[in-house]
Amino acid sequence: ACDAVVITSPIYYHQVCAQAKMFIDRFYTLFDPTQEGMTRTVRRGKRAALALTFAGGPADEYRAYAASTVRCFGTVGAAELRSEVFGGLLSPGEISADAAYMEKVRDLARWLGE
């Protein structure tokens, strides 16, 4: 059993990448929280987080998209959900140079570990 589910993805054409989309679309079939013993997530109040990055575009739309997308993990029993969106990132590792973004990452890690 896991303690949390964390998905990260770049945003391509206003959506998560194809690999993340496929994982999210197929993930729910692994669990049925309405049946006894089909998931440990519900009983233990697990958390799910979605962290997305993008180079440019409508940040407000991406935040709304992330919040909507992470809600799908509620269908497999995640009790608490959170999403973060990080924009203006053009190169791998670039997020580590942004102090405000790194504080959001640390905050997310603390929340997951509580």
C-alpha cells in the first residue's frame, strides 16, 4: 500500500502529457472503494497531489485544470487532494532556481508527510 499518490507532468496543449493522462485514466480501474478490501486508501485517509509545469500560457486555466484533474483520485479513495502549478519553466531543473517555487515544493512535501 502507498502512503500517497503524487503525479507530476508538464502541460502540453493545455493538458497533462500523454503518459500521465493514460496513468490517470487507467488508475481508477485498480481500485473500487465501495467493495471491502479493494483499496486501503479509504481506510487510511491517503493523500493525492498533482504537480504540473508549463513554459507559458494561461496560468489561471492551468490551475483550474490541475484542481479538476486531481479530484479524480477521490474516486479511488484519496481523502485529501492538492494541486500545484509551476509556470515559466523552459528547461529541466529550472524550478530549483526559483525560491518561491521551491518553497511550494517543500510545503507540498511537508503536507504529504504529515
